[in-house]
Amino acid sequence: MIFMNATLKNITAMLIFGSIGLFVRNIELASSQIALVRGFVGAFILFIAMVCLHKKINRNALIKNLRYLLIAGVAIGFNWIFLFQAYNYTTIATATLTYYLAPTFVVLLSPFILKESLSLFKIICVILSLLGMALVAGIFNDNQSGVNDFIGVLYGISAALFYAIVVLANKFFKDISAIDSSIAQLLLASIILLPYVIYQGNSWSMSGFSLLSLAILGIIHTGIAYLLYFSSLQELPAQKVAIFSYLDPVTAIILSTVLLAEPMSISQWIGAVLILGSLLVSELFKKNN
């Protein structure tokens, strides 16, 4: 991994993220349990990477940003729970697309939290994104048979809202490295989830294949993918990173339709284009708006 250039690291991370749904589907645990393990394993892998790279965690930076780290940690925990629930109720493509409403929520909340202006261009992109969400969710369809799909969409939207909170909380971080904040957020998410998981009292028994899927989710999809992603950020321009991020939902859609044969209607494809297209256009013309 250390010999990969920044572009390849970022692209690899996005492709890994895009396959998360395939593995979550095979884990025989509650969503809260999966999120708990993912947070602990991811934080551990990142910590080991820091040790190997002879880097130390900046404790002063952690203390200075503790309030927003806590907010982000709570939001990450619930973000994962709702996203994993979305995978259980609807197709991976639909769950991923509704989850990608997070940037739209960030734009809508920014005037209130970050005091940023909301231009006409941004408003148009938000409207197109929300219209795309409605098409993906099948709101305009008369078919009432997809109750589970609709529940999955609601879970996906909830996950997007919590991820938007994570993004906004990170905007307030000061003098802290990306890997330090990531370890702290993952660890805090797991610590906060632990009492809830214990209270639920769900069984931890699972098959060998389920255990393997959980290990891959924690080690590869969290620890390694986060390490690749954050190590690429310092070398790539922000706009390039934003554009590469669309490999995540595209990968999820391809895997969902090709490997799992999960159907997408014409209206859902149009919705996907509206959601991803409006977000991409917004990123490309961000500096001018």
C-alpha cells in the first residue's frame, strides 16, 4: 500500500467502500453489533498503522476537539446502524443512492450551522437531488407492494442525515490530523454504542462465513480503506477527491445489479442520474457558486 500513488489509493478506497453492502448482507448480527465491531476494528487497524509509521497521537488536539469528536462519534454510530438496516430492507443500489443525499443535507444545514449562503445554483441542485430521491424511493409509483423498500429508503435517508452531521462536526475541528480524528471518532462511536448493544442482548453466534464477512468489513472496509483514503487526501486536490467519491455509489449499483441481480426500474435509474448528477455538477462548479 505504501508504494501506491495518491490517485490509486483514493480510487481503491472508493471501490472498497462500494462493496460494503455485499458483505453486510452476509453478517448474521444486528446492525448495532456490526457497527460496534466495525468501529473497534477500524480504530485498531488505524492505530497499528500509526505505530508502524512511527507517528504518535496528538493528545492535546484530541482534548481540544473533544466536543465535536463526541458529536461525530455518536453520529457515525447511528449512521452505520441506519445504513446497515437499509441494506437489510431494500436493494444495495437504493440504499446507497438514498445515503448519498448526505451532501444535500449538508447544503441545507450549512446556512444554519456554518452560516454559509445558499445560492440559487445550490437550491436548484438540492431540488434535483430530492427529486431523484423521490424517484429512487418510488414515491410517484402506484405500486404498494414495496413496503420493505420504502422502509429501507427511510433508513437510508436517516443514515444520510447522520452522515451530514458527521461532515458538519468535522468542519469545526482545529489543529488535528485526519488519522487522529478518524481513530477518535471510530473509537468513540464504538464506546457509545457498547451500552446500547449490551442492553439489546442479541446473540453473537454466527456461521464461519458470517464471521469472515465481519472480519473483512472491519479490517478491509474500515481499517485499510480509511488508511488508503486519508493517506491520499494530503496529495490530491479537494475537487479530485470529490469526483472520485462517486465511484462508491457507481460500484454499489453495478455490484447490486450484476452480482445480486437486484432490479432497478427506469424511474430509479433516472433518480440515480439526478442524485449523482446534481451532486457532481455542484462539486464541479463549487468555486463559482
